[in-house]
Amino acid sequence: MSSASTTSTEPLPIGAAAAAIGCSGRVITAMNLLPYELYTDLPAQDAADVFVETAIEVSKELERERRNSLEQGDGDGDEATVVVETGEKESRSSSSRTGSSAVHSGGDMPLYVRGRRGNSALYSGQAFLESGTEWETVLVAWTGEIANFDKRVAHNVAVAAASAGKHHVPQSDDFRLTPGERATAEELLISEAEKNGSKIAPVFLHDGGDQSKWRAYAEQVLWQLLHYILGEPSDGLEEKKWWLDYVKFNEAFADKICEIYKPGDIIWIHDYHLLLLPQILRQRLPKVYIGTFLHAPFPSSEYFRYLTKRRELLEGMLGSNMIGFQSSSYARHFISSCTRVLGFESTDTTVDAFGARVVVSTLPIGIDADRVQRDMDTASVRENMRAIKELYQGKKIIVGRDRLDSVRGVIQKLRAFEMFCQMYPEMVENVVLIQVTSPAYAHAANFEKKVAELVAHINGTYGMLHFTPVQHYPQQIARDEYFALLRVADLALITSVRDGMNTTSLEYVVCQRDDHGVVILSEFTGTVGNLSDAIMVNPWDSVGVAKTIYESLTMGAEDKAKLEAKLFKNVTTNTIQAWVTQYLAGLVSSLAAYAQSHMTPVLDKPLVYEKYEQAGKSLRRRLFLFDYDGTLTPIVREPSAAIPTAKVLRTLKLLAEDRLNQVWIISGRDQQFLEQHLGHIKQLGLSAEHGCFIRQIGSDNWINLTESFDMSWQKDVIEIFQYYTERTQGSFIERKRAAVTWHYRRADPEYGAFQARECLNHLENTVTLKYDVEVMSGKANLEVRPRFVNKGEIVRKLAQADDKQAVPGFVLCLGDDATDEDMFRALRKLHEESNDDGAAAAAAAEKAAEPLDAASVFTVTVGPSSKMTTAAWHLLDPHEVVDTLAELVGEADVHAEAGSTLKEVQ
């Protein structure tokens, strides 16, 4: 890894924000591949040829050995000495052939290390982090496939198969790196990294078989869908194997990170090969700081939903504290997928998941502009420039460099160039398109054939004996040739139809610092954020692209200089160094803000149990106040399906049977629902429609608290709700006796929320001005009800002392949405009044009763700790609520959990 210049940005210090969160000052970077490549010394020959040639040679040698053995009377030849190409000998007996251990002819293979090509921007970013900042760094990455290792395996299989006879013939999975080979490989890699001032922790995955299997799911499934490519329907068996390997790949990274992790380390995870890693680490290291950056595009939720493992991948990413994307559209698509697929609540920049708030940011990556300026001005580059200029003397050069796959827009580029030749025949002999293509992640013979045919068609139509308009080089070219090509080109043409980051366009801008070449950029690439002043085109519009090519090639020198100046400033300002600095600064700031924000602690269950027992011993009443939906049962798309489980009913019954306990269900549900599902427990108090109707403990009769209230407002409300129902598919109206509710739980999440905001504004500007009613915004619903009745008023009456009873000695109040905040506020206000009001205190003293003790009042919101609430405590979900209540009635051990939950990890 080359060292990065730091002249373009200030060094990134470990500042006060990092210290505030207890940061160790170390960043562990996790990326798919190390910047170094291992290889063996076998010739570049097809593995199948190696197998055949070796098998034939060894078979001949074995036959000679057998004949010699028979002639000498030494037996039937079951035991033989195999002589391989290297002249080394290996003795194999019939017993050893039946095993499945690793087989290596000739001992450990020689291994070497060299720099890996590709991912230059990412590797430059890591180099800057290591040498240009105060952060200590460790790079955790896969070694990648060992070059020629598959040929070595084929060689070993052939030797063993030829010598096996009637015995076990080993498969390629039988051949692995020996301990000696692995130790050598690790030493080579670490030594090479140390020469460049880097510290690495290599991940080894050479367990036999096809090395490329670790890439299969990421590159054959994920990469395709992230770029809007849908595969052909299949039985899914192969994809299932790929998925299992993908899980193992991510787990191997987690194992390596856990080996070297220290508390306070920041883990920075890169790209789609490691989308499961954040959640795996979160489960193993609950307090870890994790940032993730996806360099690839993120598709619309409508596309992402095609993935069979969509939930697992999203949940994996949401183990992060912050997730970064190349463009705002990719970030928006991700948030939308979390909302639609997982049902998580979100804002424009955050997603609430698993009890934490995950920040979603947009930050386009840059390049190491200083390094490019150094590399583009070497003697070798200048020599290559002279050669190219001589070859295409007097011609305008258009350059393109892309992977040979459907998303890079090579077909679109060729179509546009063909249209250019057709529209501007006078330019044909004066312009040449030099297109360099490298192999695609997923081999596509049909696509390669289509490109070759299109190149041949253009050259056949517009070429001449002395001139070929399209020069196609399907190969990797040397770095010096690449920079020479960028420097001599008059135009860079980027026509990606879907791309995360295109570094060619950025490098071209730097290379054209003095010559002012023009870059034409597809509006669908993630680089748009860094090159907003570039000439944008729609690659599907071949006529439009052809016109733009002509206009760019004929642009005046002054206009080109002005355009280049703007682009050059953008590229040299928004560098890879700036990207690293800004991303880590944003991550640390969000972590610090999260740590200092309103954090509701998880309910201290042992303390609840202690206060519960104390109230029982002093024979004081214990008051339980529970919301229903989202508290005792999960929120579901169909409200009628939210029925209580057997465990909920059993727990409520046991709790209500204690004569000191008063258990109330205070819900927005109507009387009929509560009576149907909870009415058989006579010891329960029931409050329907947010307190409009009451059924006292032990009674069968319901009391209507709104009986004398004018209900004519309902007609106006229903008309407004009907207007929005007709325009919001999946929404519906629920008419209760004292309230009217509009539900949009089954509607599109984003559109439903938008319509709800519009409806809320409509109601507040009409109905609430005319009638004494209020609009309550709940979870995926709006409810209009009389203003004087709410959950807070009911709670206030239940918790107050009267002629029949004193204030309770213990209160547990649980709820999950905005309507339940009325209950929490009422209890807090009641406590303040009991302490501040002298008359109330005197009355309590006269009755020899204690005032409401704040330490014995537990207001608990159900949801993440980051949720804004007036409650003093929180539980994560209804499952934890029921478990907590079960502990109070002896159904579980309250001290086993000690108030903490595994899910509460961020």
C-alpha cells in the first residue's frame, strides 16, 4: 500500500468528542480484500490441462513401477513410490489413500506476495488513515484467492487420483493450505504491510475446494441486485449454498476482529461483501462502535425486496451506529427498505432499530489527487504519451475504461458513438474511441459477444483500410499506460447505467489539469456528487449523448479551461483524505451526541420487585396501568389480529387475583374488543377509547363518561377521514362510540405517513376550531376524541386518594405511544402535587397514610431507549413487558436478568 499525501487536508486528531465516548484511538478497518496478493510459482496454465497432463505422466510412471515390481517378484504393486514432475518422491500406502486429510505432493508450495490491483481509492483511504492521522489502525481483510492455487490443487488431485487405483480418489476439497503454508503466507503478508507502515490481520479461508465460493453470493446475487439486475428464476439450491458461504465469510471476519478488539475501538466496515458483519459483531460485542460504508448503489425498495435474504441483510447492516452511502438517493432507498421490509420507524437521516437509532449519512468518496498527480508525471507515462500521440496523430481521442458488464454502460457508449458517426460524418476520420475493458465480476459470455459484435459493426461501417474508429482492448493495462491514455485524451466518456463510484472520471479530471479535456458523465453514477459541474447525460439517450460528444469536442478552449478549473477544484477538495476525515468525524460526533442525548434507562427489574414486595408487606394497594396495543401485544397490520396470547391472559389473571393489586387496561380499543378478549377476567378494570368508557374492577357494567357530550362533530370528522381513505390505498376508518380513528397501518408506509400529516393539518384547521375535540397521532393512526377525556384523566382519578382508599404504595404504568404520555405526565404531576400541596399532605397525615412516593412509581415506555418520552424507564418490546409481569407473580426469576437485555446493545 502506497503512502498517501496529507497536504490536501488537516490531519484527523483524536478530539474531545472521541474522548467523551471513551474511544481507544484505534480504528479497525474491515474490507473484502487485502491490498496484497499471494501467488505460487506454477505456470499460467489452465487447471484442467494441469490435471490431464499430470495424470497421464503419473499414470505412466506408476505403470513402469508396477512392471518393475512384478518382474522382481515384489508383490502386486499396491504400494508404490510416485515420482512427480519436480522429481520429489512421496510414498503412499493403501491405508493412507482412504483418508480425507490434506494431501500435498512435494511438501509445502512456495508462496510469494505482490501488490493487488484495483480498489485504489479505498486502499489510498486506508493509507491516509494509517500515515496521515493520529489514529492507530489495523486492517482486517481476506487474503483473496491465491493465484495459481487452483492449478496446484489440480496437480495434487491428479497425482493422488492416478496413484489411488481402486482406493479412495480425493476430491479438490481434500487439499488445503498446510499449517506451514499458512504460517508462511501470514508472515509474508504482515512483513509486506510493515514495509509500508501498515498493520494487518489477514483472514484465511483456504479450506479446500473452489476459492471463489466466498465471493459467490456477494458478486452473483448481491452485486447484481444492487445494480438493478434481476437473475433468472431457479430452484434456489445454488443460491442457498452461496448464502451459507457468505455467512461463514462474515463470521470469519467477526472471529478475527474479536481476537484483536479492545474496548473503545471503532470498527469501520466497507461494502457489500460484509453486510452481515455489523450485527454479528453487535451480538458478540454489545458496546462496540461500528461504522459501515456501502460503496455500491442501493436500489429502490421495490427491487431490494426481490432478495430472499432481504431481512437478514438489512438487519445485519443495522447493527451499525452509522451507515454511509455515495448519494442521497441510495440513502433514501435504504431507509425506505428498512421501513417497508422491516417496519422500523425512520426519519430522513435515521432508522430506529433494535432499541437504538442508526444514523444514515451521504458522503461521496474521492481519490488521492496528490498521488494521481505524482503518478501521471513519470518518465514512463511521458514515453507512453508520445507513442499514443504518434499512433493517433491529428485525431481527437475519446477514452473509456470500464468493467465488461451490463451496468458500466459499454453497450450504451458504443451505441452513442455509432450515432455520433452517423450524425456527424465529417468527424469520423478525425475521432477515435479507445475503450479499455477489464473482466466483470460475473462472467457473461453473451454480453462480451454483443460488445465484440457491436465494435466490429461500427468499424465495418465507418472504418477504412488505414483507420479503425473503435479501438477495443479487453484487458488490464499497466498503470503508466492508463495515465498516459488519460492525459492524451480529449474527452472521457462515462456512460454507466448504474454505478456506485467511478474513479476514472475523477482521475481524468486530475490528469487534464493542464490540457483541459472534457468529461461527459452519466447521471446515474455515484460520482455525480463530486462532479456536479460535469456535463451530464442520460446513457439511454444515444442521440443526446452523440450531440454532447460533438459539442464537447468542438468546445472552445476558454470554456474548457473554465469547466476544468471547477472540476479540478472539486476533485482536489473532495479527496479520499477528506472523505476519511469527514466520515470518522461524523461517526464520532453521532456517537457522542447519542451518548449525551435523552437516554431512558432499561427498567430495573430487581428494584421493581423490591418496591412491589415492600408495598405488599405494608398492605398498601398496588396499581397497574397498562396500554394494550404495542404494550401487551405487538403492533400488527390488521388491528383485529392483535389478540392476547395465553401467557398474557394467564399473567394478567394471576396479577389481578392478588387482593392488594388493582390492574387496569387503559386502551384506545372499543368496549366490544376489550370485553371479547379480556372481559372474562372480572378482577380487571377496563377503560375503552382512551378513557371514554369505564368498567370498574369486579363489575359487568360499562359507564359512558361522554354521555352528555355533543357528538355531532363525528360527522365532520368522518367526511374528512373518508376523503383521505379514498386517496390512500389500504387505509380505513374505525368508528367508535366516543371517538373516530383513521388507520393507515396497511397502507404504503411512506405515503401513509405523508397523508396522515396532511389529514392532521386538515383536522386542526377545521374540526378542532369548531368543536371541543383533540386529534391524537398514534402508531399508524389518527384519532379524534373529546378533549376533556384522555388516559391521563383516568390515571389521575385511579391514583388519587379518596374516602375509600389511600394513594397506592406501588404504581407500574406501561405504554408505547403518544397517547400514553398523558398517563406518564399525570402520574408525575400527581406526585408533585402530593409533595407541594400542604392541604393534601395534611389530609394524608390525618388518615395516617403516606403520600405518593416517587421511588415507588414506575412509568415505563415500550420502545428504544432513544425514544423521546416523559417516562422514567423503558422496555424494548411487548415480550419483555409480559416477562416482567410474569416475574412479579412468580413465573420467572427476576434476579436472573438484573434489569438488562441482550437486545439493548447500542
